[in-house]
Amino acid sequence: MTKRQEIAQETRRKIYTTACSLIDEKGFANVSVEDITRACGVAKGTFYVYFKRKEEIIFECCKEWFSDVDRKAREHKGTIVEKLAFYFKGFMEGVTCGGVELCRQWVREVINPSDSPGDMCGGKYAYDHKHLTDFLNDAVKDGSLKKSTPVETLVHLFMCELYGMMTCWCMSDTKFDPGKWVGRFAKLQLPNLIAPYVKTHASA
């Protein structure tokens, strides 16, 4: 890596960490690009060299949380149903921790992706979809689920549930409790959805 590349990487990281810190302190809606650049001592134009808009850097901040949830769910001791329940709970904790305004932005991009520039179209939705698809495909590979498991269908159902809860949280102005409802889903619906595909010693 050249010195110039090292400086560029350091600048991007500085903007990123400053933004995450400010959002954690003030909330997504109360932090502007100007706030971020002022706090880390760079020109506003420098921000746009590395990030197209504020929402993009927020998504980058949140990726770490959701990647960590995915890793911990895979390492969680228990059945595939328990691992998925752990994932869903952590997912919703990450959503609510980011605040309702950030959640509204994610839902808005899914509902109308044409409002989002380029690679940000449905960014979080595509990211979550891939995580769940990989999760289930790996469960098939390791023998937790049968080879006949309709992974694509199950992922679609799970995404509808998770994003439905996110949308209800936004529409109710946070009166709807997604943490409570994701727990109910994991207890009442998830086992029935997964049961036909759980591989036992006697099944192929």
C-alpha cells in the first residue's frame, strides 16, 4: 500500500468512526454531513470522496452490528431453530438501537428503491437477504437442514416477517414493540416453518 493510499484509508476511517460516534450520541436524524466533517476536521467535499450521502455511512456503521449478530448466531449452541431465533432477536435489537428515523430510511429504500442512488438501492434489504440465504445454505451443508429445504422461499418469508415488524414500528411511531413481536414469531411460527426441513438421523 502506498503512502497516499494509507492516508486515504485513514481519512475514510476517521470520517466513519466520527459519524458512528455522533449518531450514537445524538441519533440519526440529528446528525448532518456538516456535523460529521466539522467534528473530524475535514472539508465537506472530502466526505463525498468516500461516501455518497449520510445514509451510506450509517449503513456502513450498522454493518458491523449485523455481521456480529450473524457470527454469534452461527456459534450459538442449540438447534437450527434456536440459532435462527437468536439471529432474529439480535437483528431487531440492531434495528431499534439505530432509532426509528434510520429504520424509516431503510424501509423507504425498500419500498421505493428508485429514491436511492446507485448501489444504495435496497442496500440493507439486499445485505440482510444475503446473510439469511447464506445462513440457511450453510445449515443445509452442515446437515442441520435437509437438502430439499426451500431456502429461497424460507428467506422470503423471514424477510417479510422482519421487515413487516420494522414497518409496523415506523408506522406506529414506535408504539409497536418489534422486540416483543420477534420473540413471539420465534416461539409460535418459526418452529412450524422449519420443522419439515430439520434433518434427523433417520432422514436424508
